[in-house]
Amino acid sequence: MSENGELEAKIIDAIYRGACDSAELGRAIELIAKYFDSPGALIGELDQVQPGRSFVFGANTIESEFFVGYHQYSSLDPAPRAYAALPIGRATLSAQLFSESERRTSAFVHEFLVPHGLNASMGCPLLASDGRSAMIGIFESLRGKHFDNDDIARLERLTPHLTRALQIRRLFLQSEARGKVLESIVERNETAMVGLRGDGSPVFVNAAARAIAAARDGIGLNRLGRLVVADRAAATRLAGLTADVARIGAGGIVQIPRPSGHRPYVVLVSPLPSGDDLFPNSRGGVLFAIHDPARRETPTDRRIAQLLHIPLGAAKVVQAILEGVDLKDYADRAGISMHTVRFHLKTAFARTETRSQADLVRIALSALNKLGPYFADRK
């Protein structure tokens, strides 16, 4: 493996460890800064619903003094809004977002970045949903190399792992009630997860994990809901990490090769959150979170169509109702008439055997948040 390949593997390992350990997430950002030979890098998440869960980690010159000064200049910085407008996981350079004239005359660049020894940047949005948004930013040095398309490609290889780690990290913060945690694990994050008690019996195997097992591409499930790995070396590594967690260790990650030739699965092995309010009788348990680099998340409207067994047009109307969009506004935005909207709504009522929008919302939310766990005694 090349030096860059080894460093990338260390970054991915730190990223997934950072899902459960903030210090490791900070270390991941330090390694990313080193990977790109950057004088400063940061990752941050903004939660508008629960501001107390917002955070930012910086590396090298991006430290507490930087953030104190940035607060005074934040209104002059156009980059966060520009990066946030990109598709999730799509990286780009500030040099591609702003013209040379804009950069040359930018007060933010000359009054804030330059005194910190920084110049342009490379950034990427990592998530944006439910009032939460996250982003990574990596800065160029005034006298260092300029980022190019190869750097963009390298960052985009890391972003799916960062997004997954942030999603999993949130699960460990959701400790208020067992139901909310399980709901988040199973549906909202669409992350494949398997939870085992300390004795090896299953707490849950979610729908995403069962789908991966059904694909028979290197990972399966036995009748008790435990992971079965085809590759012998990976299976040995997985067993070793599982044993490490049982010894109150931190676990780690393992790559699972796939016979199909697709990029390997990445499995995070970590302690299952303890406490009977989360997972009853699960002390000493193990959590397996499976990342599939080849998987694309199903759009919400298609998920609604699949779960409620309704046409896609009707599902789009249901999604609009769930999002609190006025149906007249939805019709204008979709370029259809209110007659068509009412037809789709009538179809949704008929297929779901509901008579009101309130009932339709209740059934749609129930379907989207359906737990669908796997228990050892499931028939």
C-alpha cells in the first residue's frame, strides 16, 4: 500500500472511531489536514433544533483563537453558504466558486484569512436534514500548493465515511428514550446496523442490514441474526474486534471484500450503548454499523411510494404534506394543477384506507419510522 493509501486507511479508521469518541474525530481532522498538506482544516455540524449539539473541530491553525476572530468576520465569508448549496458529498474549491476578481477584492480573505497564513479553501457538505447541517473545510497555505481536481477526488472518497460517522455519532447522543434511538438507527439514517447482547443474542437487525445480507455479496446473517462474513481474513478481523469490545475495548473497523467487485463494505464494531432505557438487557453488547460505498440512499418520495404501496405522484403529494408545504404551493412548484393534486391525494386515501390528511400523515410517519427489528424468536 502506498504512503497515501496507508494514511487514507488511518483517516477512515479515525473517522469511524470518532462516531463514538470526540477525541478520535478531532484526530481524524488532524490526519485529513496532513493528508492534504493543509495548514488548517475543520469539520462542523450545526443543529438548529438542538443548538447544544452543534460542534466544530479544527486542526493546526484552526483553533480557539481562530474561531473567536472568525465570529467577527463570519458575515463577510460567502464560502459556507456556497459550499452548503452543493449536493451532499460533492466537493469543490473556492477558486471554482468565486471569480479571481471576487477573491482579490474580498475583505474576508485579506483581513482574516491572510493574517492567519491561509488562502483559498476546499469544502464539501456532509449532511443536511431535520435542521442539521454539516460541512468539512480544508484550507490552502499562502505559500503552499494549490488544490486541484485530484484533491477533490481524494476528499470525495472520504466524505461518505464522514457522513456515516456523523449519523452514527448522533445515535450515541440520542439517549433520551429507547424508541427514539431505535427509530433513528433503523430508518432515519438508513445505516445498516446489527446489535448483539453480551451473550451474542440479537437485540436487532435492521432492514438495511437484512438488505445487505440478502444481496449475498460478502456479508450474510445466520438464523440468530449474527453477521457471517465470507472472506476468511475479514472474518478473523471481525471476530477479533468483537472480542475486543467484549473486553471493554473500543473496537475498530474492518473492510469486507465483495465477490461482486464493488468497493468493500466498511464495518464499524463498537460497544452497544448501555442502559435498559435504550436496549433492555444489553450490557456488554456489540454494535455493528455497515457502510456500503456503492449504496445510494432512496429518495424520500420513492420510500413513501414503496412503503405505502402508492404511485410516485401520490407519494410526492404525501411528502409535501409531511413537510408542511401548502398543496397550492406544491402544485405551483411541481407545475401541475390542483385537480391533479386532488387526484393524487384521493389515490393515497384509497390505497391507505384513510379519509383525512391527519390519518394519512400518521400512517406515513409510522411507515417511515417502522422499526422492523429482528428478534431471536422471530418466526
